[in-house]
Amino acid sequence: MDSEIERFLNEDISNGDITSDLFIDATSISNAEILSREPGILSGRSEISQIFNHFNIESNWLFQDGDSFSDNSQIVKLNGLSKSILLSERVSLNLLGHMCGIATSTNNAVKITKQISQHTNISATRKTLPGLRKYEKYSVIVGGGLPHRYDLNEMILIKDNHSKLINNLQKSISSVRTQIGSSKKIELEVDSLESAMKAIDLDIDIILLDNMQPEDILKFMNKIKSLPKPPLTEASGGITFSNLESYASTQVDIISMGTLTHSSKSIDFSLQII
């Protein structure tokens, strides 16, 4: 079992379950089911199965990760000690709902974007909850998105605060490129059409267009499309479902949305003894 999942369980059951201990026969065996209360995309089957396996609960899943389910779908059937099923209930439902919510939101964002720009990909950010990053990033992938950087060392991303601390950006980038070659991507954050145009001349792989309006991004995209080898472009900052279509219309390569991990609504599930 993942150490993180073990920690999640310890938060809830490390001191026992006084209600079940006092009222439920320790030898009682039950069948149970997890039902969806709304439609969504499944994510977290392996993670939730670890919880059931820990309690020796037999689980029969009716869906695979990435499958869509409707309201009132039977997601998984369970059999095991009644007290064990009750011990596993809340952590299982919390993690399943959170992961499915992210996968569902990501899938919706991908569908909206692909209707407008087939080559544009939806990506997550590092705006994840501490301890949950690998589950949240995985759910983005299940929903059809890109995980982006998993940690600070995966690629070079020069953000605004880095730029403030670098005396000569062009010289520094050239020096770093000499050191690392093509082993790591270099991405530079810009926040205006003017700074984006200046970035074209730098030895970078990706230009991050941060908090820029769609109309300015579109102007920039029109200026670089004639280049023999234009850099990849990423739009980020304040992009939500209310303005996603406008950003997709700019034809950028990547749209990164922090909202996928920090604001996606959990899918509602219930566990019922049957």
C-alpha cells in the first residue's frame, strides 16, 4: 500500500471506530456497493483497491480508469467483514471523489478545447494539494490532459521572480544551454506582447504567456507562425471554463489550468450495505 494512502487511513482510523466496535458484530460479513450520484470519469481504481485489499475486502469493479459513468451507476461491488467495510468507507469515498472530479473536469476542458483547436493540449500545473500531487496529476492524465512538471527539477521554467534575480537573461540562458544541451527543456515566462516578442530571440524551447489576454496571445501567434522553427507556446494564468474557448481560439500549443487540481468539484459517491 502506498505510504500516502496509509497516512490517509491513519488520519481516520488510527484510534479505532468506537461506533462499529460497540454496535457491530466482529464476525459479521456484508455485501456493499459504491454508487455514483452524478456522472463523471473514473479515476483511482488502483488507489482505492489498495484500501480494500488492506482490509481483505473483495472488490469487483464495473469500470476502468478513464471510463465514463452515469448518475446512479454501480461502480464497485464489495464483500468482506462489515466492520472493515465501514472502516474503509470515508477515506475511499473521499479519495475516489477527488480523483474522479479532477479527471472529469480535465476531460470537459479537453473536449471544449479540441472542438476549437485540435493541436492544443490541456495541462495541469503544480497548484496541487501537498501529499496529493501524484494522485491529482494522474487524474489529469486519465482525463486526457498533460501533467506538466511533476516537481521543480523536471524542467527549467524561468518565472518572473527568477528574471528579477538574473542580471543578463540572454547570456545566462546561453550559458545554461551550453551546460545542459537538450537534456532539459527551457521555458520562459512572459507577461506582455512586447516581452513575448523579445523571447523569440532567446535559446528557449517554450514561451509561457502568463496572464495575457487572448487577443494579445493571438497577435503573438500570428507573428511567430512564419518562423522556420517557432517555439512551443503555453497560455496560463486565470484560465477557467468561462474563458477557455477564447484561449483555445488563439491556437497555442498548451493551455495550463491550475483550476483542474485546486478547484475541481469532487464527484459524489455513496457506499451502501446491501
